[in-house]
Amino acid sequence: MALISSISGIRGTIGGQPGESLSPFDILKFTGAYGTWIKQSAEKPTVVIGRDARVSGPMILNLIVGTLNSLGIDVIDLGLATTPTVEIAIPMEKADGGIIITASHNPGNWNALKLLNHKGEFISQADGEEILKQAQKATFDFVEAQQIGTYKTNETYIDKHIESILNLPLVDKEAIKEAQLKVAVDSVNSVGNPSIPKLLKALAVAEVVEIFAEPHGRFSRVAEPLEENLTELCKTVSENNLDLAIAVDPDVDRLALVDENGKAFGEEYTLVSISDYILSHTPGSIAANLSSTNALKDIAKKHDVQFYESAVGEVNVVEQMKKVNAVIGGEGNGGVIYPELHYGRDALVGIALFLTQLAKSKKSASAIRAQYPNYEMLKDKIEFDAQVDLNQLLQDVKASFPDCKTNEIDGLKLYFEDGWAHMRKSNTEPIVRIYIESTSIDRAKEINTKIRSITKTN
């Protein structure tokens, strides 16, 4: 059993004792804290809720709705909805915030509450800390019967989301129609269906082959759309002579691509290719988190624009994008943020932009991928005893690489001539996560071995 509280929400496993799992008690306490925070800025607040297809979703929804209503907060329930769909619905509804019930790429027995502000963006660190303190106090002021909040459903927002995407100037439905594209979709038995097939139909894609389509929440593959989890999708492309395949995570904020040969793009290259397309038509900068591929720097250099790095986490990327007025950004895990639509990772807009790029280039998906340099990424983690000073450990690593430029806005990032290494300590466990990218996997392993030797781990 597990329960993890952070500034962006609460997540955990279903079943077990309060305080050790995502129990009804913890859901009520955390929702109460969020509702109390919302009421500080609105006399009669409205909160938008959406959920992915996990089997625990309806139970959690009922607990959240009851708690918010008992605080006098009105609720608009979007039903099964992608994370970006909930994000765009909040300002459209002029709501005061939102809760997304999803554990994203975590396994099916996990679930979570992701918290949004009135802009449809993840809450800030300061607001998250205030909500955590309120949850610890667990002192709530519930309303009398006559002031109980209202509840209504509105399941039109996937269609509104798609309509907003179709209206973007850099999405070209006619080019996609003319290309007569054949596309496979892996929705991992969640809210990628019906949202992605609906989008593809609206974009006039000629043929759509679906796998793991029914949104019953019992995932037919590992939820994270990594290459090793997409074997069935890759096979589907080869067997059906398709042009492209699309995979998402359960809440559709991460996008993975497979080319016409059944070969995965690599999660880092979703944002790389879409950034190249955007910057070909829109002057401006790129922003991504510290653990994203150097290929983004190469794209920025190609278009003679600036590349900016942020701390890891969507809220940090969005903050940096706003600061530098970036026209495209995101995270290297397939998270595309296109502010022309909204400030949030959005696989649906990523799909539309890549299909336009594919159609207008008149190249195959593999030819587009071949335009970009290949980098190899290694991911590792080191576990320590709880008494180890992880901040000092990072300083010891820094001192061992005196010739490297460094960045310490989020852990420690070392810059080498042929790559980089990023070390971040966990906020919840005595763990340091290591991300290394270089021009070869052997070089990445060499860097990792040296880091481990400094920390005296094998």
C-alpha cells in the first residue's frame, strides 16, 4: 500500500489503512482542504471534475462530489475525460478550479487527485503547500442544508476540445485528408477512447485501427507508453501496412509515436518533431524540463531561437514558458504543451500537429524521425539509508566534475561536451534519480559508473 501527498495532489493505491493508502478518509480530508482553499477566492465556487477509466474512479468521484457539495461548492462532472479536456473546460465554464481523478501512468490499482486552479493549470507550489497544511489540520466549515452545492454533468467537452484543436491555424485538416493516412491507436483501455478516434475522424484520417480500445480501466498493457510496452501496437502497424501509430497514457497527456515500419519514435522525440514543425511556422523559443533531450537544443539552434530549461514538473515548465514567452514546450516523456491552445500537456493537440507535419511534409514518419540526431538516454536510481544527507551527496558529485557547467535549480545537472547528467532527490523517499544522455549508450554508462563510484554504490 502507498500514499503520496505532494504540492500537486495526492496519489496512492486503493485498499488498506487510512494514511497508508488512498483511502476514503484521505480522499475526504484532501478534498476538504482543496475546497476550503477554493472558497478563499470565491463566494460561491464551481469546480470541474473529470476522470480516467480506472475502476476506482466512480467511487472516488462520489466522495469528492459529496465533500465539495457539503462545503457549498457547485460541481460540474465531465465524466470520462482526458486531463487536457478538464484543463480547457475550467476557463470555458468560468469555474474556480478543477480536480482530475487519474494516476496517469501508474498501474491500475493506483489513483490520484490532481488539482487545478481557475486557469485550468496545475496549482502553484505555494498554493499546494497551503492545501497540504489545511489537510493536516482537517478543520472544515461545512454549510447548512440550504447552502449545499449543486451537481450537474456535462459530457460535451471532448467535442469542444476537438473543435478548439481544429480551429488552430497550424492544424491542417485538408492536408491530412489529402494524405489519406492510415493510423493505429492504443488507448490503453482508458479515455483515449473515444477522444482519439473522434479526433482522427474530425481530421479526416482515412483509416483507423484500434487496439486496447474499450475504456473499462483494466489496462491491457503497462500504462506508461514506453517502447517496451508498445509491442502489440508495433505489430499492428506492420500487419496492417499503416502510416503511423499513436499511444497514450490513461489520462492522455503523454503521446508516443510508432512509424510505418513498426518502430517506436522514442518518447523524447514526440516533442522534438512537433517543436520543429511549430518553429518552422512560428518565431519564438522552446522550454522544457532539465531531463529532456539535447535534440531540443539542436532544433532551437536550427531555427535560431533560444532553448530554456526548467525544473521538472509541468507547473515549472509552464511557469518558464510564460516567463520567456515560449511558443512550444513540454517534457521529454511525450508531454507537448502548445500555449496557442492552453498551458497543459495535451496528447490530442500533439496528434493533430504531428499529423499535419506528416501530411504536409509528404515524408514518411520514419523519414521525419531520421531528420533528428540520435541520443541515448540512461535512467537509474540510487537508494540510500534515510540518514544520508542527499544534498551533501549532490555537492560531492559536483565537486568531482570541476570542469562541468552545472545547473542546480532542481537537483544537480552536469553538462558535458557530449551530453549531460541530471540527478534529483525524491521528495518522499531516500532516493536519488539519475538521468543521463549522451551520443552513445556506452558513454552514458561510463558517466553513470563514475557517479555511482562517487556515491559509493554499485
